[in-house]
Amino acid sequence: MTEFAEYVTQRHERLRRTAYLLTRDWATAEDLVQTALARAWLAWRRIDGDPDPYVYRIIANTHASWWRRRWRGEVPTEEMPDPGDGRDFTREIGDRDALWTAIGALSRRQRAVVVLHYFEEMTLTQVAGVLGCSVGAVKSQLGRALARLRVDQGIRTMTGAER
């Protein structure tokens, strides 16, 4: 199982980032990756070729099942964290929040397609393989997601399209 250990060492941070983009919470992302890797380890000997599509599929499917079961409310804090270097992150934080809010409003399938295609830089064919659907379904979900993002008021304000 040294191949599995090497895979985890090489890919853990990227898998965790993908999980974060899906969950928007680092602790949940870490749990999601650990669950996915545990499931992948059980099937490791049966995986032929590149294990990435298999592991990403586990992440997407596990996230979907958790999403249906868990409370997804926000946890409020009293004040924003201090960046520590004296820079003013007000606009950057506002832009990031607007983007996260818009992405968070997408359906879980649309969010998975956007994250895998744009953040993980997978081709539409690779995304279809990970999600277990046709390329046409990926294109359809991506088109709907982009249409929703184009009309999102927060993003329009952020990009200056609000004129």
C-alpha cells in the first residue's frame, strides 16, 4: 500500500482545497477528504489507472449525502479576524464573500461542476467521469450555473457590471 501512501502525500492538499470549495469550511473539508481517502483505501487494489477521478467522485458523492443530512447554517462571530499585516482587506473580503454567497446559492451539482471545472481545471469529460454523468449533463449544469452567477447582484456589483 505504499502507492496509496504516496498518492495521499502528493494529493492531500489539492483534495482538501477541492473539498473546501465544496463545503466552504476547512474542518468539514478535512473530514470529507479523510472519509473519501478511507473509502478509496478500501478499494485501492481495484482502481485501474489514475485514481483521481475515483477519489473526486467519492468526495462529490459524500458531500452530496452529507449536504442532505446536515444543518448548513452560518456560525456568527463577533468581529472579523485581523489580517495582521495592516492591509485593508475590506473590499477583498467583500468581493470574496459575494463570490462565496453566489456559489453557495448554486445547487450542489452545479457547485460541484463549477468547482471541478474552474478550480480543479478538469475538462468537461473529466468532470463527467468524476460525477458519473454525461458530458452533455455537465455542460447543461455548467451553463445553468454560469447563468445564475451572471445575474447574481453581488457579483454584478463586484465586477462593475451594475450600471
